[in-house]
Amino acid sequence: MRGHMMPRVPQFRIAEAARLLGVSDDTVRRWVDAGTLPVQPDASNRKVIDGAALAAFAREHAHAAPDPSDVQTSARNRFVGLVTSVLTDTVMAQVEMQCGPHRVVSLMSSEAVRQLGLEPGVLAVAVVKSTTVVVETPGGSS
């Protein structure tokens, strides 16, 4: 049996980390200077952030909009946002929402759109409950 090499956790330069976190390079540098986000020198002596540390930081500092609904649910993937577009025909509708940096698109009945009062500018919560979630990595397979 051939040995399986574990992939090395990537390191990210400050500009890359800023893009992934949705903030400016200066904001990341302030976090680094404050000791909130650890850096280390790479082989070229540039400041880089370990991928695992960046992932932990992103998770700890994620700020979702407060969920306005008062329901208990087993679905953990809830995206609060604004309806940006509603396209309807006699039976079906396509509803687009902007939930922070994420665009969420839902297909539903036109009747549901009318009952929920969905139109651009309405605050809504997209709830995702799925047994299939596709995860991809950039760059292809090795």
C-alpha cells in the first residue's frame, strides 16, 4: 500500500488573508500588530499567517446579522439578509438574497412568495438543511 502524504497547511500573506476575511490589508496589519492574529516569517522572510490560525480567527470573529425569527429548528445554516430580486411566473419563483457577502438563491412556488410578502428590500432568513454539501479546493487534485 502506498503511503498517503497529508497536505501541508497553507500560509497566507497579509493581502490574501485580508481578501479572505473581507477587510483591508491595514486592518489585518493592525490585528497582527496588536497580537490578535499571529504571523511568522516564510522562507523569503515575509510575514505570513498559518492557515489553521487564520481559520480559527475567521471563525471566532465571524459576525452574522441577528436572526429576527423566533423559531426553534434543527437547521444550523441560517443566513439573514435582504431580498434583492424576485422573478415569478404563474407557478414558480426565483428569490435572490444578499446575506452579508453571500448571495443566496432559492426556487419556490409563486404562492409562497406572495404569502411571505417577498420583494426587494424585505428582511428574510434563508435556511439551508441539506444532506449534500459540495466542498471544493482550488488548484485541482494531486
